[in-house]
Amino acid sequence: MPSETLCLGFVGPGTVGTALARSLASAGYPVVSIFGRNAERLGRTVESVRGARAAESAQAVVDAADVIFLTVPDDAIRPLADDLAWRPGKTAVHCSGAASLDLLETARQQGAEVGAFHPLQTLASLEQAMRNLPGSAVAIEASDPTLEEALAQMAWALGGRPFLLHGDKALYHASAVLACNYLVTLLDAAAGLWAEIGFTKEEGLKALLPLVRGTIENLDAIGLPSALTGPVSRGDVGTINRNIAALSEHDPKTAALYVELARRTIPIARAKGTLSETAEKRLQEYLEGR
């Protein structure tokens, strides 16, 4: 049980809200009230969260709980917060990775503390979210040091690793999008090429995933730039030329993507120490002509 028990409420029982409500309830935090407009989804969430009750409105959640998580889509956070009556002793928290505490300014002006709690994790489904939350970094923002500590304790209770976010939040979120969402886009392009060699995209993805896992394990074990392998790291212009020629014939857009990624990979190879100055110059000259 948390050392200082706070009653929690959730407005928005989607994947993020339900995963956090279930996980925090399991960690000993009383989740007393949940509201959502979809009655069926709300019912499923309430049934899965020990001790929780369905609220008749978002305002009822604010009235019942100490810390209210507004786990709704980013564009809905400000209108929702603006529409509710807040008071001192209440805390409004959103879970947006890109938006600042400004979305909760109305709550702050009415005397509530405000914060943000963003698990740096992909939450594609409830089952995946419950499995992936432990071990994840959690970005914390808060209007008060006491709230910072309370949110950090919640992150630790989830098995997460909290950190205080003071820089440009949109830049932080862009980093997450590049690492997570666009990895999916990159693998969609990579797996799609398998259709040109007699396989389905699904078969291509299945074949590529062990390679991706191995790369991630290398990044975890030996970090950047050491985890880099492949033709750019070796300065292998012949192989790169063959790759680009094949891509240009079958998928010109992916060929352009390959060229840009190759350019961005050169500094990593130089930092690793496997790309000589001569090989770098030859590779740069080749790519400039593409």
C-alpha cells in the first residue's frame, strides 16, 4: 500500500486509462471512481478494477477522488478540464506525451494541483499495455514538488522508472514517435518488399522480427554506436549500390528513404570507428549522386 494513500479517479476508460487504473489498483492505490461515455467499455473497466465504481459524470469523478486522471485523447483534454469544477485539494493529471501542463490551466486557476504522467511505452492493446508498463520510463511533470514525488511513487509502484521532464515536451514526444511509431512504418516498408521475392508481407515481417529483436538487444547490451552493423558501417559502396538499384526498380519511394537513412548512418559509423575517412568520402560522393 502506498505510504500516503490517495484516492484515484479516471475519466476516459480507454487502453491507457484502464491499464493505469488496473495497475495502480493492484499496487494498492484505491481507484474509487471511473467515468466514460461508452457504457459497455466503462462497465468492462469497472469490473476489472478492484474497488472501482462507475460514475454518472466526469464531475462526479472529480468530486469523489483526490487525483483525477484525464485519460482522454490529447485534443479532448483542455475542453474536458475547462468544463469541470475544480477546487483546492484536487489534482488534475493528463497522460499526453506531447502536451504541456497548459492544458490544465483552468484547473490550476481554480486551486487544483496539475500534473502529467506519461509512460514512455507503446500501449497498442490492454493486454500489451499491462505487460509492457513494468520497466518503462515514465515522464513526470507537476505544479508542485509534493505532487512530483506522489506521481513518481505511482510510477515506481507500476514497476516503472520515473524521470522529471523539464525540457521541450514536443521534442521529447517526437523522439518517442521516431523510435516507436516510425519503427512500425519502417518495418511495413521492409516487410512489403518481400512481396517482390515471392512471399507475403506477413511472412516477411515474421522473418524480420528476430533481426529486429537482435538489434534491440544489441542496443541494450552495447549501446550506440557499437550496435551498428551493415554496409554503411563497413563503407561497402558496392552493396549499397545494389540495394538502391533494386529498390529503385521496385519501390522508388523506399529507395529514397534508404538513401536518406544511409546518409544519417554515416556519422554513427564514423563514431563507431569502422568507417575510414577514405571510405566515408567515397560513400558521401556516391550518395550525393542519388
